Amino acid sequence: RAYHQALSYLSAATAAGDYANLQNSLGAVCWRLSQLDRPQHHLHQAITAYTEALRYQSAQANPQEYAMVQNNLGIAYWSLAQHERPVFLLEQAIAAYQAALAYRTLATAPASCAATHNNLGTAYWDLAQHLSSQPARRLTALQEAVKAYETALQAAERALSQADSTALGFDLGATCHSAGVVHDQLAQALPQDQHSARERHLQAALNHYLMAYQSWQHDRAQQRVLVEALVYTVRLNFEILGMAAQQAVLSKLPAELLAQVLPQL
């Protein structure tokens, strides 16, 4: 209510920047309310507010502010896609994230670049889950998901190497795990005659799971998630590449993980 009252005193024509900032803040409040009550109602309000903010936010004058609102809009679309019209809304989320990434680049804002690429990867991954009847589109979505996740990891590494870098705002272990899952899905989705590509995806999946372990080494709950993924990839290696490949994967697992994986095979 306070934001609506403030907006009633502001003219978008004469105070465009302040008006855009208030609309962005209103969108953020609506998004938070959606986590507590009437999610669809509040998410529609958030999308309306963010869209209105973008009408008066100048990408040329304030590129990072503009990118932040686009990222927020993408999150709102992604959140609403969990409740209705998933394919359409996920495509809207992807478009918003891509608009943000025109300004959240590796060179200008590595931490923000990492966060938005992580969001983009998740949107593409979710989209792929709704395209099972369209194999070609599903494959493209998986490929875009893994590309986004790997760019997120690259940008995160750049951000963390900078002395003044701030917290990333997302779990690197989760991003590594997600990238591994997508690589496994790509190995399954590719045709049998693309043996080398399938093998590369399986190797990449294992590498990402081992990277996730570095982040989750002291988190028992997350380790259980990781073990489930490792059991899956070990079985997938056997199914696609045979016994020798399965044994090679097992030989690379740290003892702590191996002890949890073996009983589940």
C-alpha cells in the first residue's frame, strides 16, 4: 500500500528514474508476498510492476539497474511458470534473463553475470522437462542449459578471484550438480551413433559432480542429493559405455562417496 501511495505522487514523465525504482521495489515486495500467500496473484502483480519499471528505466543511462530489473522479471516469470503455462512463461523468463545478460557481462559485472546465467540455466532445464514430446526442442534446451551453467561457473570463478567481490548469491555446489545432471541428460538424449559426444557428456557430468562435492563436502543433506546423482551416472555409464566405463567412474570417486554409492548399485 505504501508503494502504491508513493507512486500516486510521482509522475513517470517528470521523475522517470524514481518512478522506475519504486515500481521495481513494488515488484520485489509482490514477489516476496508470493512466497507466503496467493502465489499466482502476487506474481502477476510483480510481473506488472517490473514491466512498468522497464518502461522508464534507461539501459543506456543505467545499464546495471536495467539489467537488475530484467533479472527480477525473469525470476518472477520463472516462479509463475511453476503454477501455470510453463512453456510460455519459461520462454518469457529466458528472454528476460537474456536481456539482462546484454549488460551483466563477464567483464563488467562477473558476480551478476554468474547469477543470471545460473538462473538462465535453470529456466532452460525446466523448459526441457516440458518438451518430452518434442525431442529436437528438448535437446536444444538441454544444450542451452548446460552452456548457461558452465558460463555461470566461469563468471563465478572470475568474481571470486577479485579482491572486492561480494557474495555470489547462489550455491556453487548446486550449479555444479545441475550442470552434471544436464550433461547426463544430454548423454541419454543423443542418438547412439554419437558415441564420442555421449562419452564426453558423461565425463563432464562426473567432473561437475566432483566439483559439487568440493562445495558440499561438509553438508550431509546435499551429499545425499549428490550420491543420488552419482548412482544415476554410474548406471548410465554402464548402460551407454559398458562395464569398463562404469569401473573407471567408480575409481574416481572419493572414498566417502564410494562407500555411499556402492550399496545402491
